[in-house]
Amino acid sequence: MENTPTAAVTNPYGVGALVTNGDPLSHGVLILLAIMSFGSWYVILTKLWDQRKLKQSGKIAEKQFWTAPSVKDGIERLKKGDDYRQVAEEGVRAQSHHDGRLTDRIDLNEWITMSLQRSVNNASTRLQSGMGWLASVGSTAPFVGLFGTVVGIIRALVSIGLSGQPSIDKVAGPVGEALIMTAFGLIVAVPAVLGYNWLVSRNKLVLEGLRNFASDLHAYLIGGARVGGAENLAARPASASATSAPAAAAVGRK
């Protein structure tokens, strides 16, 4: 008995047909979803890279900054443009320039606190940039896909009505093709939502390390000792104020 060759059955209502035979509106929806997907993955990958850099900076600051003989030397050990270095420089700058009419009403403790908090907030803002894009894509991509589906179903029903042949193959094919838009919308939205929640939780962890560093630096600049551990910095900055000099001398005698 001879084996008769089986003809390959192509799907006339698949993704390829949608791209080839779609109208400008369906093409516009596909392009919009593609842009949203590309932007989401770009934000996710770049934020993961930024978080990795900040986490590594925290490890370097723990090993290099707090083992330096002075705050100035500790700052020089940190990379230029690094968030930890910017926080340290801002704290030392606030301590050295506690003068003028404004500071007459603000004590040194509050002045350094404000400066360090401002620097930490700047780092937090940079780290959270792009998160709004992920939130927007996660909430709107399903509706963009649903819009394409609704328009596709309307076109299919109009075509069926004009042809006068309401058979199952005439209905199922175009409707299934239109539902591909909804699937694309979900494919774009799910990674954006998951990525947003994951990055938010990771941001909290890496920013907590930066806040702890700022808190330890604040305690050292004010009281001459690091919070929660032995202090390795042997000298205070030359511009330290007179109010903190006795504490610094006490540290030097240890």
C-alpha cells in the first residue's frame, strides 16, 4: 500500500497572516505593543544593572571607606560618581560649611542630617526612574491588546455579513486571529508587572544599605563613632567643628 504524501496545512489566521494581511490599525497596535515590550525589558535590565552597581558600591564602602585612616582618605578610595561617595562628600561638605545666616537657626546635627538625606533621596530618585513606565505598561498593555481584538472582531463580523456565508470556518478564523491581540497584550503586561514588583523589592534592599551608610557617617561626623560597631577611621576631617572635637579626641585615645 503506497503512502500518499500529506500536504502541509498552513494556518491562514496565524500571526504571520495578521502581520501580512492586517490593516493599518492592527499594525499600529502591534507596533505599540512591541514598543511597550522593548521599553519594559530595557527598564528591567538597566535597573538590575544599577542595583548591582549600588550593591557592589556598598560592599566596597564597607571594606575601603571604614578602614581608611580618615574620612578624606575614605572618600578618595571610593569611585568618582559613586552614590556612596556622593553621600560622603555631601556630609563632609555640610560639616565644613556650617556657617552663614541660615545655619544660625539650624544646629550642626540637623544641618548634616538634611544634607545626607537630600543626597540619599537623589540616589533613590535615580534608582527608581523608569518604574513608572513599567507600572503604566503593566496596567495598559492588556487594554491595548483588547482594543486590537475588539477592532479585529468587528472587522471579521462585517466581512462575514457582507459575504453572506456565516459558516463556522468563516467565523472562527477571523475571531481567533483577532484574539491574538489580547494574547500579545498579556505577553507584554505580565513581565512588566512582575519586573516592577521585583525591582521595587530590590530597590528597598539596596537603598537600605545606602541609608545605613549615611546614618553611620552622620553619627561619626557628629559624635566621632560609628553606629553599631567599632570605628576604624583614625582621624576626623580637619574642618570638624568645635562641638564635635571632644568626641573625636576621645576616639583618637582608643
